[in-house]
Amino acid sequence: MLALRRERAPWLLSNDSLGLVALPDTYQSFEKGKEMIRMLYLLVKPEGMSDEQFKRECVRHDEMSHGIPGLLKYEVRLVAEQPTDTHVPFFDIGHVDAIGECWFENEEAYQRYLDSDIRKTWFEHGKTFIGKLKPFRTEAVSSRHGE
Amino acid sequence: MLALRRERAPWLLSNDSLGLVALPDTYQSFEKGKEMIRMLYLLVKPEGMSDEQFKRECVRHDEMSHGIPGLLKYEVRLVAEQPTDTHVPFFDIGHVDAIGECWFENEEAYQRYLDSDIRKTWFEHGKTFIGKLKPFRTEAVSSRHGE
């Protein structure tokens, strides 16, 4: 499989003559055995909020995420479809409006994020458009994912 | 922001003299306005299955995902923590054991995946270790994400 293998974090690589810069896309550390901290969130909009307003607030929340100390990446996506015709028993949790995910390089970065005033302002914005929230901290199923 | 901008899909780039290959990590199409199809799944293990067996089956499911027609990427991660001390009302959906995600380049690839016998065998394996399943099809909150 194609792979970028370097000692340094791949997104720090650049070659000006080629104009190539590798993006920090998986946010998996390439240091063997070391993995990013990842938090995933299910978001439900408040009762009475229109889809349009919720979407605008998600866009705004995404914009506000830039520059938060310790936060390597934030992504929020709208839920477009919620199929129920599953091949195994359906897990009925009710309606979800969006799914967010946060990436942190390590515990130190995560703590820096938690302590940050910019992060606190970001969470205050969250209170204006998130009716209900379900957080998950996730981890790789095997060390192979950290390689 | 650092970015790789090319006409071609970035993960097809390579430069042997540098030994650099860009990874297909975001699986966002770089063709403007075009976005990957992404499906996210909440997985609950069957009653009575040990965490160890569930983890082994997740690893196996990940291994089986390689080479499935139309499936660009599959990722499954274990749920490590489920915090309840949220800054907005908590969305209590009960216990979740893992979260999976599938990436497809477009509708044609997704259909090829659905029609594939290898995919059907993969789903049969899913029946052996997924007690309950909640699928979501997600989409970008704005076209900026597809750029």
C-alpha cells in the first residue's frame, strides 16, 4: 500500500520546488505505538431550531475552531440519512442532526485545549445550538492503526 | 493553510526520487464541489460477548475490509470512554462499543460495493459480532469542505 514513511510528522514535509505539502489528514501519529486523542460527538439540535439555522451554526462552529490551542483538527458533518434497514438488529437511538470529531496530538495538547479561554468561548457557542450531546473518546482497535 | 492542490487525486501523486507519496487520508475529493460518500456506524456488541472477543472481531473485520470493491477506506475504532459531564444536556443513548466509518469515492463506487459478493461476505461476518447497529450517512456542512 502507498504510504509516506518518515521520521518526522508527515505534514511537516514540504518541497518548495515541487510545490508539494503533505496534509495532516489522518492525524495518526506516525511515531510507532503513539496515537492521536480523538473525541467523537453526536449532536441533536434544540427543539424548534430550523435545519437552516442549525447548519449555519455548525458552519460558524467550524470557523470558530480554527486557532484553538491544542486542537489539531475539528470536523463537523451533517447527518443526511439514517437508514433503518440494517443487516443486524437496528440500534434505535432517535434522531441525530450532526456528528463532530476533535483530534489532539497528545494528552498535553488536550489539556492545553481544555484550559484555553478560546476553547471556553467555543463551548459557549456550542450551548446556543446544541440541544443534546453524546461524546465518545475512541481508540484504535490494534497497534497496527498507529503505524 | 498548508494544502496539496493538484488536478489529480492527491493520493496518486508520487515522486520516486524523494520517496514521497501523499496518502489518501481525508478521502475528500479535491475536485471542487465533489465530496466522498461517508457512512458512519455505531456498533454495540451482542449480550454476553467479552470485550476481548469483540476487539478481535473488530480487528478481523478491519482486515476483511481490504480489497472490497468500491470501498475506498474503512476504519473501526473502539469506544474507550463515554463522558456524561457535558456542557450542554447529555444525550443518553446507552452504551456503544465501537464506531466504524466507510468512505466511497462516488455513487458508482458505492453501488459497486453494495453489489459485491466480497462485501456480502463481510456483512455476514458483521452478523457474528455486531449486536446492534446505527448507521448514518453524513455530508459536509458547507461546500468549503469539498474544496
